[in-house]
Amino acid sequence: MFQRDEFKVSMALPVTAARAMVAALLVSLSVSGLAIAQVPGAAPSSTTPAPLPPLAAPTARPGQAMLTLSAQFSGNRKPIRSGLVWRVLTESADGSPPKIVARSNEAEPSFVLDPGVYLLHAAYGFASATKRVTLGAQGLSDRLSVSAGALSLAGSIGETPIAPAQLNFSIFVPLQGNSEGRLVASNVKSGELIRLPEGTYHIVSTYGDSNAIQRSDVRVESGQVTQATLHHRAAQVTLKLVAGPGGEAFAGTAFSVLTPGGDVIREAIGAFPQVILAEGDYVLIARQEGQVFSRDFKVEAGRDRDIEVIAR
């Protein structure tokens, strides 16, 4: 989901010419239930980028100076110990985009550079901070503040957790009049830690691959891990075409699950395919060797069961 050397800036930077150039360059490179817990100190994420080789080897020469960097959360001012990607850029006199001269994913990197003016950029997942500094002959130690936290998502049916393999999340930044205004991250797995700028996000949770979907808005605080659980009202049903109640299922049956209004929700082929459906009323149609059979059925949250169609 995260690419190694490019990212999306999800929080607007102050509108200055230098920062606009940096952004342009680097970008090219309600709910049935919701449980939320805040955990101070955003922990490292499984999506931490692999180490990046520096573009400028830190070998000191006469006339160079040391630039040492670190970052902190803007909310609680605690140091950020992992998950950072640093880039140091130089401004050009002809107005062309800044050029990356050094980079690192260490928490507190040091660079040996010629004295001059540099643009510092610290990326923390989808959040970032930028600063313009002047490096003198005596060297410089600087710290950037990043307004970011982390989000960890899960799902449940009642008090029963849903297996992570059956869940999929999408994260959006709401826009005025549109809760799903801009997609930030898709195919997010349960328990995965996503680093985000501080703010409110719209979460879409999909249980299975049919219509069991829940939505909620979640607030991410700077310097904290937000743990949110979305509560689904759904169940898993096993579809069968049988000669009589409790009989052996016919192989190669084509099933269609429809709403009472006739909209197709899911199609499957097999002796007993399993389908996860949202709570509600459905019509099941089974086709076998040119014959068509049907029945109505109801899905109740948390009640997994067999749905039999009698072939008669």
C-alpha cells in the first residue's frame, strides 16, 4: 500500500513558494456501532519503508558541516522513534524544482553537507512536515514537528471479533457534502497500523466480499494510536440444493442471491458455497441441469447457518 519512495501529502502545508515546489516534486516521486480507544505514542507500523540508501555519502571534507535532524509529535512533543523518511533538498537559482541531495529513514539522521540553504522534509506515513534551514560552517541540529498519529482498525459481530482475513478497510478524508471525498488508503487489513495526519477520517469496513459493509467517522489525534472496532450486523450462510431437508447437496449448482426487489447481491457455483451477507431478507435461486428452484430466507446478525433449497 505504501510505496517505497513516494507518498501522498494529506495535510495542507502553508502556501509558500518553497513548500509548493517541494510538494510538487515529492508527489511526483449512522453506524450500527463503533468502539474507539486512544493509545498514547504512535507505535511502529508494519508498513515502515525499507531502508533507503543515502544519495550523499556522509564523508566529511574541509569546508563541510554536520546537519543533525530529529522529529517530534506536535501534540505531545514526544520524539518520533520510527517510521520516518527524511529528505534534504537544495533550492536552485533558476527556479527549477528542488533537488534531493540526501535522504534517510533513521529516526535521528546526520548528514555532512556544504554550508547553505536547504529544505528539510520529514514523511511519517501519510503525514509530513517541511522546513527551510540555513546550514552554517558550525553545523546545525534541528527538530521538525509532525502533526500525526496512527490508526488501527478491527471488526466484530457483537462481542465476537471477525477474523482479519475476512475484513478489508478503506480510509477516506471527508470533503464538504461528501463523506468519501478523497481516498487515502485502500485494502487496509485488520490490525495494520496506518500513520496519518491528525484529523477526522471516514472508514469503510467490508466483511467478506458481498454486501456486509459498515461505515464510521474516526478522529486521529497527534501522538496517539487510535484503535477503532466497527461492529457488523451480518452472518455467513452456506447455500445448498438438496432433494429433501438435510439431504446431500447437488454438485455444480449455480446460485444467485437477490434482494426482495430483484437486485443481485452474489452469485456462486458449487455444492455448498459460503456467502457472507448483511442482516436482512433475501431470495435464493438455484439452477441445476436446466431446472430452476427458489426460496426466500432471512439473515440474522451473528447466526451462521445452512440455507437449503428443495429441488421439487
